[in-house]
Amino acid sequence: MQSRNQEQILNIKQKSIMIFFISLIIISIFTFKNLLFQPTILLKSFGDSSIQPNTAFENNKPTFLEFYAEWCEVCKEMAPKVSTLKAEYEDDINFVFLNVDNPKWEKYIRRFNVNGIPQINLLSSEENLEATFIGKQEEKTIKDSLENLISKSLNTSQIIASGEMNEFKKNKIYPNDPRSHG
């Protein structure tokens, strides 16, 4: 009889501990959701708040043009850095963000030969391509290039590539479609 009461008490304690830990996990997720999901939220907000490419190319300001995808881990990793740069330079530079998974940006994907993401193109106010960055980049590298773009002292067609990027895979049906990532 005593052992049965002890088992019931143990079961009640185990259930209470289990409920406590599950509650703790749920509360933690809600508390830290912004930290956990901030890069994805930033990428989504970039696309939503982006200036239209045609407008950017016609308003006589240099342009920061980024090709990204919401599933791209490198894009997510760079999003907070890009957000900081955008906040600092958005008065002097157009910031355009184009999601490669959106077919409406096909024309620009082809025009700028996007074959890996993230891809950042810096264009002068005359719409000349000044620099292309493919893959993960240091914030300082991009910031220095933005400073040079503003002062118009950037070398023409400078390309900086990193091995850490998400590359598009060729699709047998649409071999020329850079979005055919498998």
C-alpha cells in the first residue's frame, strides 16, 4: 500500500517537473523570439521596404542593390550588418533588395548575372556598376566601399567574392534560370 502511494507521489512530481520545463521552454521562445528570428524578419522587411529598382536608378543617387533569398543562411547572417549600414547611409544611397525567388525580378537577376547569393552590387549615380560582392562579406569591407561610392573614388568593377555563399544549382529543365536552385 505504501509503495503504491509512493509511486503516485513520484508520478505527480515527474509530471510537475515536466510541465515546469515545458512551460519554461515556451516562455523562453516567446521572450527571445525576436533574437531567434530577427535575421529572417530583417530579410522580409528589406524586401517590403525596398525602393523600386527603376526609381533608384533614376534619382541620381548611388545604389546598393542586394539579391537575397529568405532561405539563405548567409543572407540571414549578414542581415543585421546590412541593416546597420542601411540606417547609416540611407540618406545618401538607395537601398534596393530583390528576392531571387520572386519572378518579377528576373530582368535584374539576368542583367547583373546573379549566380550566388547574397550578391551585392554597388552602382554609381550614373548607374555604372562599381563593385560586386558575392557571398559573406565583412561589414567594414562593404562600409568602406559605400564610403568610396559616395566620394566617387571606387575602382571600376571591383569584384570581391567569398567561398561562403549559397550557389544556385542548374536545373535540367531551365538551365539558364539562375533561380533554379533545385
